[in-house]
Amino acid sequence: MAKVLDIVPLRSLVAVADRGGFQRAATHLHLSQAAVSQHVRRLEAATGKRLVERDGRGSRFTTDGDHLLGYARRILALHDESLRGLGVESEAAVLIGSTEHAAAQLLPRLTATLEKSLPEHRVRYRLDRGTALREALGAGRLDLALLLGATDNPRAALVGELELTWYSAPGWIRPAGPVPLVAFDNPCALRTAALNTLTTHHIPAEIGAEANQLAGVHAATAAGQGVAVLATFGTTPQGLIPRSDLPPLEPLPLYIWRRENLDPVVTQHSIASLRHLLSENIPFAQGA
């Protein structure tokens, strides 16, 4: 019997990649996690290849899985295009990757704006570290990604700048020796900005605490482990206070990156929406 790659399992495979795991894929597709797992096993049986494997408490795509993922996107795109060509409507989606810095304050307003300018699309997000977002974008698992730091890549467009602020616990006192920093694990644009600023002003510094998520940076800073550099869109995180006794920080440019072959209309509306939101210079709702 000939092997067949069915549309439904292929859609589950893409959802696992785009949503960052089986449970999130199941929620997005309104299926059980067991059903999504079964779909992936069907694809593995059809191809004779291991596509997704466990990685600690999560999962990751194998080389064969990434290879099939590229084909799956093309197959699904042609499938959906065929339906649209026959007058059968299928809801389109835009998957945007972002670091946590923009999540609480910027993304809700971006969603509301894009729902008006792109009413035929659903807007979805994936929150991750910048390196992971770049990888996902290059593999076609994201449509757009919001990334900090200057670049001359032709697929990136400058949408604005993020103001950076020093924060500490209310009772924290700057020590006489090196300034302890609470920072994200490397690589991180905020960490680099903090260290470079202090070095430029001949202020010794050391890493007092590290975290791989924003909540961890907030918690360690609130616990008095040091100062942190954050982009908070004019708000002050709960339990922290801004510091004025450290050198001012240069703002970081924010770019929106697009994947290859993305619909230009989606790209243009996303760029315009972000530039408008960032140019308003109005404090965002209080966020974590």
C-alpha cells in the first residue's frame, strides 16, 4: 500500500512547530494532545523517519522533522490556496514571534490594531528568546518576529526604539564595589546594553543573578540581587523602582523581521501598525 501524507496530520505537525509543543498545538487546533501525538506518529509511520523527539520536559524537531516541516508548509499553502481558488473560504493566520519584553504591553494593542487592518487573519504569537525566534523565522515556523538590535538584513524593517531603564528593589543600596546586575542569560541585547553602558562610564560591574525568563529577572531584582535593565514602555514593574543614580541608557532599535515569501500586505500592515503604536509615546497598561 502506498504511503500517504494526509492534510490533517500535516496541519498538526505545523501547529506543534508554530505553537512550541504538543499541548499548545492541541489547544490551538481544538484537539486532544493524544490526537496531535497520534497525527505525528502517523506521519512518522508514513515516512519511516523520527520527526519529533523528547528534549527534557519538552520536545524538539529532528533534522528529518524540520525537512518535512518545510514540505508541510508548502503542501498546506497550496491546499488552502486551492480552496480559496474554488471559492471556499479558509481563515488565514499570522504568527508573530516576540521576546517577553514586548508581550505584556505592546502585543495586546498590536493585536487590536491588526484585527482591524487585517480582518481576514487571526493574529497569534510565540514568545521566546531572540535566538530561538531567529531560528524559527529562518525555518519558516514564524511569519514575523520582533527583535531588538540594529541590522541591515533586507527582510528586517525598523519600527521604532525601546527606551531602557535601570530598576531595583525599593530598599536596594548601590554597593561601593562592582554593581551587581540581574540579567537574562546570554545572548541578550539588554544585558549587553547594561554592561556596555557601565563600561563606558568606567563603572565596574558583575553578574549578580541570571534568568532565562522575564519573571525570573523581576523576581531576582525585587529580591535585592542587583539592578536590571528593562524595556517597560513607560510603566514601572510591580515591586521595583527606577534608578537615577546610574548612567542613562541608549534606546535599542526594534525591528520586525519577515519570513521569505510572506504576503506583502501582511508585512506592510504589521510595519505600519507597529510604527504607529511606538510613535504614540503613550504609557502602556501596567504589565509584569
